Amino acid sequence: MTTSQHLAKHLKEFISGPNTTGSHLKEHLDDITLEEANQAVYGLNTIAKLVYHINYYIEAVSGVLDGEPLTAKDIYSYDAPILKSQEAWKLRLYTLYTNLDRCASQASRLTDQELKSNFVLEKYGTYERNLMGLLEHSHYHFGQIVVLKKIIRQQPVQ
């Protein structure tokens, strides 16, 4: 299996497993209600905002893999519209899963030479570094989501 195929496999397994962490997005996100997704805990980001944030960077990398310019800015990565319906929440999840799958498909087609080439600008490192970083970043925030979900479900209903 090539490096690009390994990266693609990890991206796909992040959606629905199995993976080395033993945990995946669908397992922890699909049963979250709109109220839980929007619930603020201890002044932290909401689950809905974290899902938006993860997807923001997946869309940015995927766009570059499609030949588009990199237009993402860190300052906007948490500018998630407030969700007002369960359908809007489900659409946010569907968008995340779809974009992850798309990014995985795009990544799987990269050659070793493309993986070692600069991602947009030299200062951003290589495509390989950015894809690995995307996985690490996504898993980091996914861990936050899992902890928030546990806290929210242990709190008494107010």
C-alpha cells in the first residue's frame, strides 16, 4: 500500500472505523441531539462548533487537492452558524463525513512525488505533512468532542 493510500485509509477510518484509536466520528456524533450539539460547557467550544472547525480545515485541504487556491484563514475557522434544527445538525454531520470521504479519495490518488511537494507555499510544508496534520488536528478536536459529550450527558437536566 502506498503512503497516499495509507493516509486515505486513515481518513476513511476516522469516519466509521475501525482505526487504531478504537473510536470514530459516527460512533460518537450520530446520536448527539441538536441541544447537546449547541450546549456550552465551562465556556468551551460547543460540539457543533468543533464539528464545523474540523470540517473547515478538511474543506480547505480538499479544495487545494482539487487545484483551488488556499483561502482558509484560521481566524474564521470557528465562525460556525448557530444550528436551529436537528436537520441542520444532521446536515453538518453529513457535510463533514462527505468532505472527509472526498478528501480521502483525493489523497489516495497522490503520487509519492506529489506527497513530497510543497503544499501551496513552502512555509506550509508538504502535502504529506498537511494530510498528516489534518488527521492529527481532527483527532485532537474529536477527543474534545467525546469529553464534552460525556460531560453534557452527566449533567442534570436544567
